[in-house]
Amino acid sequence: MDIGDYLAYKLRRLGLISRFILAYLLGLSGLALSINLVQEIAIILYFVIGYMLNRYILSKLEWHLLYSTLSNVSIAKLTSFVFWPIVYPIIIFQLLVVRYL
């Protein structure tokens, strides 16, 4: 088994919340690295990471049927897109509370 197969095996064994935490930390570290190295692409990378986290995390969440109106979902997705460094730790904490308490 080479290193790629080993990493793929370990990622499959992680739970969903652990994958969310890993995706958030990778995005945050990528943003910090781009701010330190190349400031010109930091703003573009900020929005790219927000978009990718939206596509990865929010697509795997279940939306409540009664409250998933167009307005509510679009506000939630736009808020998490623009303010992703603040919003995603809150979402992850809420998922941990629901899962383990």
C-alpha cells in the first residue's frame, strides 16, 4: 500500500464532522499561507475557499423541510460564503453538540 492509498483509507474512516473540521482547517491554513506569501491573490483565494467550503459542507447538511425556503437557504449560504472563517466554526460546534450531547 503506497502513501496515497493509505491517506485515502484514513480519510474514508474519518467521520463527517472530522472531515468538516479538516476542510475548514485546510482552508484556513491555505488562506494564512497566501496572506504571508502573495498578498495579491489572498482576496481571490478567500472567496474561492468560501465557495469550496459551501459546496463541500453545506451540500452534506440536511435542511429542515419547513424552514428551507429560498430566502432562508440563500441567506444562510451567502452568509457562510462571505464570513466563512467565523460561520464554519459555529456550524461545526453546533454539529458536535447535536451529535455528542
